[in-house]
Amino acid sequence: MTSTASFEPLFPEERVLDPLLDRASELVGASEGLLPVLKTPLAAALVPQLRLMNSYYTNKIEGQHTTPARIEAALREQYSADIVERKKQHLALAHIATEIGLEDDWETLSVAALFEPARLSTLHEWFFSLLPADERFTSEGAPIIPGELRKVDVTVGRHLAPEPGMIAPLLDAWARRYARIRAREYQLIAIACSHHRLAWVHPFTDGNGRVARLHSHLALRAAGLTHGLWSPLRGLAREHAQYYARLSEADQTRRNDLDGRGNLSQEGLVRFAQFFLDCCLDQLSFMVRMTGFEGITDRLRDLLRYLDSNPWSIGSEKSVIKPETTALAMEFVMLRRAVTRAEFAQMLGVSDVLARRITRSLLDFGLLEAPSPRGDLSFGLPLKSLRLLFPRLWPEVDQE
């Protein structure tokens, strides 16, 4: 019979915390590098694309990812005729909608509040309720009831998950331990450790990895680290094999008297937490570099030069984008605010006819957006722009 002590330690002993605290402190410090870009139109335009990317990568971990273009098409309600691809599109949309919905609903919650067990059921319910009823089945054909805790025994790899009757008590113990942690660096370690221990409990019939990753994503946001501009999901997918290996190591039982005081290996838990925090630091550092003003303005100019040299990319037979003329106006719209069409034409400093042609070309490509034919112009970030504006952010976009 499983007991609530069966997944101890939930948090490492103080004597082994220094490497984790160093990583957590580095994360807190590095997160300040995102502050300059937070209030810009660039950040506002980037967040929706990152949600698409998050859905792609969490589904990739599950082996259920579709292409970036098909995710974008699904957002326009354009679905594949292939049943398997259509299901993958539905999974992507469910993730995006869950991420948006819970970020909004839980916007004011503290990290501690996110460890309430009911939040996990809510997360699971949100995601699976968004799938068509005929797609809510496990790979073995068992029905998935949104939000319902597991009622059957399961084995995941070499890990025999706790019996169903122990899930609620284990989640209560999980919540009590992590919710009482208040110091910010310790909270980050708790988010890392809780990710594994939640996966160990395996509280749902299906979707446990998704729930654990979304919970970590939301907890890091509540900790004030992500600002919607990065997520661990990309990092975990890029290190997929190591992610699963570290999860498996942390499943192992205590090896000896030096391996903590609980039933499970403290060394395994520390290694997983180190891996998780390293993934976070890698993703955060990457986005700080990518959103640095000098770098992003240089890449914007490169994109405009590309469009000028390849007019077919915006449906034109000859170049209508004048890169050096357009760059300053686009930088203003990207980093400051939306403008009227008259303001944009004035910034371009060209004839009215040419200003209208440049504006039309940028709207067609998606670098400019407008709510109506005469509406103000705001910055847009089409999927096809990522290759030059944010190289290596989502490499799979370039493969289509």
C-alpha cells in the first residue's frame, strides 16, 4: 500500500541546495533582461506566436505534433483532411486555448495558490474539454474524463504509479509541502521538484505530462519570471531524451544513507531539478538576446532587405519595399506604438502613392496590421517572419 511518505523527499535537504540556489538566483537576475521590451508592441506581437510554439513543443514531447503552418491554419479554422493530422491540430488548439484561458483566469494568483490540488483538475479539464468528444480517448481506447482523477492502476515505463485511492492524499501532501515555500529562489526549486513529483503520482488516466508542463509554465509566470516571453516547454522538447532520462532517474528509490532521508532518491530529484532550471535559464537567456533592441532592429532591417530582394514573398512582381526608407518607420511601430496611416507616410518621407504601396506591401506580408482599411497601423509578427527576426527560435518553421 502506497503512503504519503512514498514520494519523499519532496524538497532537497539544505546541505545539497547550493547548486540549485545558484541556478535559481541566476534565473531571477536574468529575468530582468526582459524588462526593457515588456511594454513594446514587439512583446505584444511575440506572445501569440510563442503560444503556438509552446503548443508545438509540448505536443512534440508526446509524439503528437503537427507542423507550425498547420497550427496557424487551424487557428483560421482550416483543418487537414487527414484524420490524424486534424487530431493533432485539435491538440495544438486545446493547448493554446488552455494557456490563454488560465493565464487570464489565474493572473493574480500567487505561486503558492497554484499548488492547490483542485488547480490540477481544472487544468486537465480545460485542456480535454476543448477536444472533440470522439478524440477524448487514450491510445488504448479508454475514455478520458476531463478533470477526473485516475481510477485504474497504471505502469509508466518501469514506474508503477500509486493506486487510485492514494492519489488525493498524495496530491494533498504535494500541495502542503510546496505551497508553504515563500522565498523566491526556493519557490523556483519547488517548481522544478514539483514537476517530477506530480508526474510520479500520475493523477490522471491520460495527459499527465501535459498537465505537469502547463502547471510549471503557469507557476513560472506567477513567479514573475516569464512575462509571456519564454517557457520551459521549448527547452524540455529540445532536450527530450534527457528530460525523460532525468524524470526516470528521479523515480528511483533511495540508494544509501547519503541519498537523502525519503523513499525516493534525493540525488535523482536534485539532478532533475538542475536539468529543469538549466532548461529555464537557457530559454530565458535566449529570449533576452533575441529581444535586445540593437539585435532586433538589425534583424528587422535584414528582413526588409530580404522582402525588397524577393518581392514574390509578398505577392509582387517587383520591389515596392524600400528598406532604408522603411526601416525607421517600422522600428518606431515595433518598439513604440501604433500610428495613423498619415503618420506612417510622414515617417517614410516619400510620395503619397509610394507610401500607400509600401504600406500595402507590409500589410500583405503581415509586418503591419490594421483593424480596417483606414485603421491605424500596428506591428505584426507573421509566422513567416520568424526565420529572420528570431532565427533559431522555432527552427521547424524554416523546414516548411
